[in-house]
Amino acid sequence: MKSEFEFIENLRTRYSLPKIGDDCAVLPKDSKTDLVMTTDLLVEDIDFKLEWSKPEFIGHKALAVSLSDVAAMGAKPVWSLLSIGIPEAVWKTDFVERFYAGWFALAKKFNVELVGGDVSRTPDKIVIDSIVAGEVKKGKAILRSGAGVGDLIFVTGELGGAAGGLKLLKDGSQYNSDEKIWRKHLFLKQLQPFPQVSDGRYLRENNFATAMIDLSDGLSSDLSHLCRASKVGAKIFADKIPFDKKLKPIAESFDDKIDFALHGGEDYELLFTVNPKKYFQAENEFKKCKFSHIGEITANGEIIELISGEKSQILQPKGFRHF
Amino acid sequence: MKSEFEFIENLRTRYSLPKIGDDCAVLPKDSKTDLVMTTDLLVEDIDFKLEWSKPEFIGHKALAVSLSDVAAMGAKPVWSLLSIGIPEAVWKTDFVERFYAGWFALAKKFNVELVGGDVSRTPDKIVIDSIVAGEVKKGKAILRSGAGVGDLIFVTGELGGAAGGLKLLKDGSQYNSDEKIWRKHLFLKQLQPFPQVSDGRYLRENNFATAMIDLSDGLSSDLSHLCRASKVGAKIFADKIPFDKKLKPIAESFDDKIDFALHGGEDYELLFTVNPKKYFQAENEFKKCKFSHIGEITANGEIIELISGEKSQILQPKGFRHF
């Protein structure tokens, strides 16, 4: 069965669609500015479950995932459209009020204005389409396709926390606000992820990143998308991956951590590449920002190697896919 | 239970959202141009049924309904994002290929470029979110709120055909290409509506319209939206309403026709108002364009009167609503 990535690549070729395939589409706005646009469809029981989350978190996450795409272009989010489809039984509850409260609380942090949307009835599941526009200096959006051989690979923040939270939920736990600290952290990484808009803009404004993508599907898949777009390969060093420290109680073995951090997805951190000459300028700054150097771009066409000590293995993209 | 219109009005007030509530949001693009943006969510078994339509028609209609919103601002459509959620069983068929073929066939007519989107899995129903951007001369988008007392009310085209097609489908008929002409016409008005982009742009470029809205929910509801936004009332003349001539075999009585034309919705024609002084300039042109003068804006705050001969009755908005 074709994956959604193959399907999109086919569309792109057949209908000549040069603007699709990155985290956002880049469109000309005025003489100094480009507009970047993204849309994310979230479907109940596929992307979220009512019994695992709460309406405020779902509203927050609907916006956060799109802000993360804008962040991955190095752009500043500016406005949004939000379509929501609701079964009649849910419409009669306080779900929509609380959903929008969660959405607006996050929107306020980034000065994102809601400019439109649509409300529809659905037969029995909630669907949300989140559309966010951002602005970036003309010609300066950071694409997936800019990585060069020898560039260093970095990630922001720590990885695997969102997958850890998902494991707690799948194992039958439910979030409540007086959880132990480590559990609360993991739950919230999954249910209320924070988009790295500031880091994205910082990297753009300083011209540090040659390519960037957000970590939504999982490091193994997202790095593979970036390598395909840039027509390069990569090697990453297992001992340099910044595992989420709060994972410890549920992922003691190295393989568990690797699974969470490399294939789990939904951390909404940023993965980016930096020219090594530029890195000498950035080294101290990057330490302050807690960016982790995890690997290097190679000429080994679209192959990703995972180096653990003396061992090297080919890393297959095992992140999230719908089909 | 609150309607979606009340809900949106509440959001608008509570969160101070001046840009929501028209057919499109109007956003500044550059020194000469505004961007208009719309999004329409289409849900299987609510907005379309697989057994009533075919994938090409669904793709066509997903784009057409958004183009119609752009038309209602007097803008030129330029690009689009398209999110689609599909159950796995449908993903394995040729549905998506044929859906996009229908979408692209219409997009080509208006030079609309697909710049992005999202593909997701759903548990069991198809959902589509269609997002279209248009461009219009700065400050010149035609809003719902511009109608003045004494303005004349017009519609493009003929009304009721889409509702007639829906009646055929609800009565158990299915579209096939060797239908009788009148039936084929009604089916296609419902399944493959054509957006009035040229008429919208013509009205804008000649500064003819003071206010405009597209006829998606039904004339009674859409005129009511326009009156509310403009803080005016209206009277319309039953004998001036351009009923779709192909309705005759299924709507012989006047009341049947009124139901189809006033409350049926989905004709995707345009409803607009014109200052009477301007109309003297436009009269001959309007005849060529087949625009019908159906009524007049009054000071009778948000009340719509339907005049039939000597009789006058208050027209309630009975068009489509989700909640």
C-alpha cells in the first residue's frame, strides 16, 4: 500500500507542484517578506483520544503542531484559520468552549490572530484542521533541502518525552494534575507540546541553519525526509542523542530509549543542519540554547547510519505514518 | 441548542476577532493588494455521500465551495491548501486519485495552484478541508456589511437547481451521464456546482456591488446574514426570483419553487446589493450578464419581507445549518 509520503510525491510530480513537500509552503507576500503556510488535520481516535486528553489540551495541540511547522521554516507565526467538525452530542457539551480556550491561551503567547474558520457537524468523530500563516524575510525561509555534505546535525531540547507520555496513556494511566513530577512531564509533552518558535526564529535571524524540519513523525523519519529533500545521507551518534531525562523510570535499557527518541515522534523539537565553519561562531551560543550536536550530513545518498560506540547500523525510518 | 452562527458571533465578541464573519478573511498583502482567505470543511454523510456522487465530483465541489467564497469578495483566486482524511479501506481504492483529478480539473480553469495540504487517516468517514486564497485590490474586497438602505438586491444565475438535484438524490435516483437533460442539469447543479468567480470580479472591478455574499446556505439565510452584517432589512419580490427553469417537472407549485430557491442552498450563485444611482449605469450590462433584480434593502432592522402580489410575509431564514 502506498504511504502518504509516496502519494504526495506522486502528486507533486504529476501536477508540477513545486511548493508542496516542506513543513510550510513559501509564498511571496511583499517586496521584503514571504508568507509561509501550513495545514494540519487532526482526527479523533487517530491523532487524539477524548479519554486521554482534555478539551483545552486538544485546542492547544491543534495550534501547537502548526506553529511547529512555522517554526521549522524560521518564520514568525501571524494568523490562523481553524476548521472544526463536531458530532451533535459533543456540540451540546462544553467541549468547543474549552477547546477554543486552550487554543487561544497558546495563540496569545505568540500573538497569533484567528481570522477565520469553519464549523461543521460530523456523524460521530471530531475533526480539526489547523491552518497557520507565518512571515519570514524574503528568500530566507529555512527549507528541508538546504543541507550540504559535512554539515553538522543538531536538535533542540530533549527527545522521547512525548512517546513516553503516549506509553503511559496506552498502558492505561490517565493524566491528572497531582501526578508525580516525571509522569506529569511526560503526559504534558504528549498532550500539550510546546512549539519551538523562538529557537526557529533565532536560527533564521542568525543564518545558522542550512536546513530544518520539525520532529513530528520521529527523528528517524524526519531526518530521512530532510535527507531526501537535500539529496544527502547522514550519520548520527547514539550517545549524543539528548534523551528526555524523565524517561528513566519507563525506559531503562538503551534500546527502549532509542525507540522513544528515534521513532516515537511528537516531540515538536527542531532538527537542523549547520555548516561547520558557521558552527565555530555559534558554539557557545548553542550550548546556552541547549542545542545538541547529534551527527553529520554525509554523501551516502539518503542512507542514515546510527553509530553506537564501534558499531554502525543502517537506521530505518520507523516514525509515524498514516498509511 | 446554539447554532454555529451564534457560536461564531460569541467567539468574535469574546476574543475580539474583527476579521471573522465574512465569506473570507481580508488580510493585508502588499501596498496594492489584500489577500482573502477561506476554509470549508466537508464531511462524508453530512456534506456529501459516496453513493450519491463520484470522486471527481467531490474533488470538484471541495474546491468550488471555497472558490465561491473568494468570488463573493470580488477577488481572484490564486492558491490553495487541501487537507484530506481518509479511512484505510478508501485509501486502497482509486478514490484519492480520482478526487484529485476532479479538483485539478477545476483548479486549472481558474489558475489556482495547490501549494500544500495534509493527508491523514480517519476511523471511517472521509473529511476534506479546502483552503483557498484570493487577491483583491487593497481595501476593495466586497464585504457583507456594505449594504445601504435603498440599495437594490440582485442575484446571479438561477436558483433552486442544486436543491432540486438533492431532491432527486434523496428520492433514490442516481446520477448517470445519459440522463434526460433536465435531470442531468439538476444533478450537476448539486454535485458539480460552478463558482461565479468571473461575475464576482466583474462586479468588483466596476465598483457595482456595495455588499455581497455567496448563496451556499440558501437565499433566505444568506440574505439574513448580509442584512445582519449591514444592520439593515430587506424586501424581496417572489415573482422576480429567477427559479431554475429545469425545476419545472419536480416543482410545479409556487410553494415548491419557493422552498427550493429560498431555502435549498448550494446554488453557489452570488447575492449582491447595488446603489440605485449606480444601477442606472449598469442596467444594460446587468441584463447581458443575466443578473436578476429581486428586491431592495430597507431600514427594517434585519427583517426580510417576501412580497407576493398584494401579500407581504416575514421570511424566516430556513436555509442550511449544522446545529
